[in-house]
Amino acid sequence: MDTRASTVDGVVTRSARRTPDRVALRFADRSWTYRELDDAVTRAAGFLAELGIAAGDRVATYGRNSDAYALAFLGCARLGAVHVPINYALTGEELGYLLEQSGSRLLLVDPALAAPVDALPTQPKQVVPLRDAPGSLLDRAREGAIPELTTTVADTDLVQLLYTSGTTSRPKGAMMTHRGLVHEYVSGVHALAMSEDDRPLHAMPLYHSAGMQLFLMPYLMVGATNTVVEAPDVPEVLRRIEADGIGAIFLAPTVWVPLVNHADFGTRDLSSLRKAFYGASIMPVPVLNRLREALPALGVYNCFGQSEIGPLATVLQPEEHDERPDSCGRPVLFVELRVVDDDGRDVEPGGTGEVVYRSPQLCEGYWDKPEETAEAFRDGWFHSGDLVRIDAQGYITVVDRIKDVINTGGVLVASREVEDVLYTHEAVAEVAVVGVPDERWIEAVAAFVVLRGEATEEDLIAHARRHLAGFKTPKQVHVVDELPRNQSGKLLKRVLRDQLPS
């Protein structure tokens, strides 16, 4: 290996050399010191090599959170293979698409998730259990001789295909290098004031860039003791915070909302919690206020970005929440951003435009999608597709995804603005606004609402009309039991559009 290289797996090696006997990772009844974890990563890499995996080969992982999941990613990194994390909620065509599009030579799978794999019409080239079965990657990583690896890994090599959530189209595999992700780790450590003493709990899915690349890996970089749980089960999360003295946790707002509203929130001793991170979707202000009132010593961080940038681009610091509660902050250490109009010119402070980036954290492009890559990387900047407002101090506030802006009668309406108004109705728990085809107006504003109290569709339209111009007021309101989201909590508006009558 190049003596100047900084690889993803090298993050663990350096922590193991600094604090070999500190506990690095806990999952279920298993515990790994940094020395043990680093040795296990090498064994995992050796096992993958025995299976015929070589540098540059893609290895897909289909499993829930576990220590084995982290070992699969790190083992791929040490071998020079490319890790392909797959959302464990995907089945059928969606699962098959990712395996085929990535060209994965091996699928590591939790035995509990074997049925969707067995049901695929085209079977993966090779399937090996990730854990909880004889011959699993976990078994081979836990014990045995430490193999001598012969591969040379450069920090410019690909290490992961981070597939976009596919909220509007087929997922695209963002090609992440070791160099890009390590820069993102440093940005996260700096912006989120990560410390070896934080005692973080990891409950959000590790297949997602936030769970793995923004929280677990940076915390391994600083030498913290990390507790991993299989899923963000609210009562279990609250119990673990109390029992283990957890000091830091990242949750999507879709988990923070039921956690703050859960009966155990008021009875558990959560005083150890010092840092609360959120991102991926809107955090309702009442929930944020209750969280901060209940835990006055808590520092709350809003994290914003996307998979293509590793995923962290901006952070709103705890002390900034009072003045700018709707902002997602300013760019992190290794990110430069601009907000531009349709002609690529910087908008004035207070103006709205697309946020574009330059950063060593950025992906190399999209796997086997040259046209989409060229479209995203143009004029010397990466075009995010996010519509934001920027102020004179450089703070940005997300207005909408560009694809979610509604063109009604030739006038553009940001769905986020309509959603914010509907959230102020006391009976509204969740809301999503989309554009629907309309013969007269091209598109009409439609709202999907989850209620927590009594309200009719007419009540909600009247409420919106009191606060919005007529063209922004929803023409339709659909009351639903829940909004469709992916496992990271991101709203799937394309699913809502598909549900509407044609």
C-alpha cells in the first residue's frame, strides 16, 4: 500500500494502534476491541479472496444492522473490492435491478432475508450468509489466522456504490472512492464535534450512507465505543440510552417523532444524551422543541446532504437552532457550495436556486450511467437537484427538490411551503404535497395527510387558504394512514403520484 494512502479500512487500523484494547463495537452479546475488529477485517478480506473476489469486484450486502454488516464493508475495503449496500426492504424487481446493474459477483445475505433472494428469477452469481449460519462471513472473521493480503489498495480506488434512494426514478450508483469517504469522515468529525467519549448508539440502517458513512465510520475514526442495534425500535432505543449511558444518536425525523411522543420518553433517564443528530427529512418544530425542553443539555444538529457527497454537505449547529430553526446550516469543512439560477449565476442573498457543490467528498459519477453523470457534473460543479434559499451569512434553507416543484398555471409552487402551512394545523401529524395533472392548470397542488386529530379535507383546505395564495392552496386533500418512505425515512413522492387516479 502507498505509504501516503488514507483508505477507509485504515481508519480502523489507526484507531487500533492508538487504543487497541478499547471496545470499538458492540452488537447483541458480542463485543469487539479495536485490535479484534482490525484483525477481523483482515480475516473478512481474506475470506472474500478465498471466494474468488478480487480488487474492483462488486460485493452486494443484503442484511439488517449487525457487526457482520460493518465487517462486510470494511473487508471489501481492505481487499480493494467495491461494496454494494442494498436496502433490506427491497424485494423482487427492485432487488434484482441493483444486483444486475451493479454487476455484483457475490451477495452476502442475512439468512432471515434469504426468501426474497430465492424468489428472484435470475439468481446472483454467488450467495454466502452474512451471519447466523455455518460458513458465514462473521464466522470466518471471528477466529483463525490473520491472512497476508497481496492486493494493493489506493485511496483513489472505488470502495462503495452508494445507490440513490430512487424517490423519483431508478436508483443510480454513486461511485465513492476511499479518498472521498475519508474526507467526508473528517468533515463529519469536525462539524459534529465527535469525540471518543460520545458513546454513540447506531440504530438507523447501515446500508444507508448516513448510518454507515456519517456516523459509524467517523466514530470508529475517533476511537469511540459504538453500540449497534438491528433496527430503530423506539422502546428499545430509549431503553438502551438509559441502560448503556448513550451520549450521541442519529435518527431520522420519522423516528424522532414517535420517540418524543412515546410514553417511555418521559419516564426513562435520558440524561446521558448530549448530542442528537437528525436529517433526511423535515423535523417538525414542535417535536424539536419538546426534545430540547426535556433535555436542556442536549446539543441538536441538523445534517443535510445526499449520497453523492458522502452524504454530509451542511450542518446547522446547536447554538444556531434558535435563530434559524428551519435552516440546514452552512457547508462543512471539505465542501464548497453555491446557489445558482437557471443560467448558472449566483443568486442574491435571500434568493432561491439550485445548490451546487465542489468537494473531494463527491462521487466519481454514476456507475455505468455516463449521460446521468455528465448531466450532474457540468460547468465545473456537481448539480444537486435541491432547491434552496441562501442568506447573506451563507446559511441555506431547503425549499424543495427541483423535481418536486409544482408548475400550476405557469407559476412555480414549492411543495415544502405548502407542507409547512399544513403542519401548523393541530390535527396534522404528517403531510406530503405533490403536483397532479390538471387540464386547466397543467398541474394542481394535492396534499396527502396523516391525521392525529379530527379534521375534514375541507377543514384542511380552508386552513391552507387562510395562509396561502389561491394558486398555492391544495385543490385536493387525501387522508391516508401513513406516508410511503424508504428505510432511511425519506419520503417517496413518486409512490404518492402513482396512487392518484390517472
